[in-house]
Amino acid sequence: QKEVEQNSGPLSVPEGAIASLNCTYSDRVSQSFFWYRQYSGKSPELIMSIYSNGDKEDGRFTAQLNKASQYVSLLIRDSQPSDSATYLCAVNLGDQAGTALIFGKGTTLSVSS
Amino acid sequence: DGGITQSPKYLFRKEGQNVTLSCEQNLNHDAMYWYRQDPGQGLRLIYYSQIVNDFQKGDIAEGYSVSREKKESFPLTVTSAQKNPTAFYLCASSWTGWNEQFFGPGTRLTVL
């Protein structure tokens, strides 16, 4: 059974701090990795995609991928109360593009002002 | 505006009834997907389609059916055989060759 694991949280950080969200996956051949943000009662919103080992930065967000360790993380710098949401890690099934994604159960982030 | 629309936003069903959830996209995406989300849970794949007139079962396809007669549309029918259908249903789409999936606003189905 292919799986994606995340700590459910809640992860609580003060405003302005760095939030670190982690995800591990079981399928060694996976090639595509995604972070989605989901506000309560809303649908998921894609915030980061990463395909190669290393770091990818986009504004206050940095995704980190280590395929050897089967580990992907999301760092949120200068956390804001508006970042309070559930963050879903998603990994593609298999090694081909255009296939479905497996989602983790999500980590709930709470940023206090 | 380009995007993915789902209707209705809320749906109430009596036990024993079939209901159909609509999903339409005007992004020219080839692939479309249906997921189910239960409280405190991640998304679980019901069905997906990478091309018109073709679709594949996901992990929890039992009690559901789909069709893909047009590229823009991928309706999901929740049949009376689905034992616990109350959930948040999410439709997504992507370009073929890419895994970046974009979601519609979702439909909340409640069985009375």
C-alpha cells in the first residue's frame, strides 16, 4: 500500500516565526511532490510543486525534497495568522506524469498573533 | 474566467437515492479526478480520467460511477450502493503529462 505520512498537528507557531511541515512517502519511484493549503470548509489550493532533490523557494515558502530519504518538507518563513490552515502533502502514483496523487492526512498549522 | 466549477455546493440525499455531482472545467485540461474527503482525513481517490471515454478506478470506487463524454465534464454518480456517502467531494483537473492538479470548490453531500 503506497502511503504518504504527515504529523497531524496541530503545529503552533507565533507570528513571524518559521513553520516547518514534514512529509514522508513510501513509493521510491515517485517523481512529483506537491503541497496544498486547505482552509477550513474550502477546497485545497496548490502552493508548491517540487520535482528535483534540493530546495525550491517561492516567496515565503520553501519546499525541500530528499528522494533518498523519501522525505519532503515545507518551510513557511515569517508566518502570518492568515497561514493558519491545514497543509496537505501529495505525491504522484508511480513514475509517470499524469497519474493520480496520493494525499497525506494533513498537518494543521496555527499561527498566533 | 478559467476554472473548475462544481455543483451543487450542498446536496442532501435520502437513503436509497442515486445522486449526480457535476464537475466542469474550461482550462482545456485532459485529465480529471474525483476525490472524497472525510473530517480529519486526507483526500481519497474515487475515479480519474486521462482522456475522453476512458476512466480508471481509484482506491474507493465501490458505490460510485462516472462518465467522460466530453473533455470539459466529468460527472460523478453516488449510487445507493455506497454505504456511507456523507462527505466532501472534490473534483480536480490537470494537463496530461503534469501532475499539478487544480481543485474545484467542492460539493458537500449529506445523507438524511
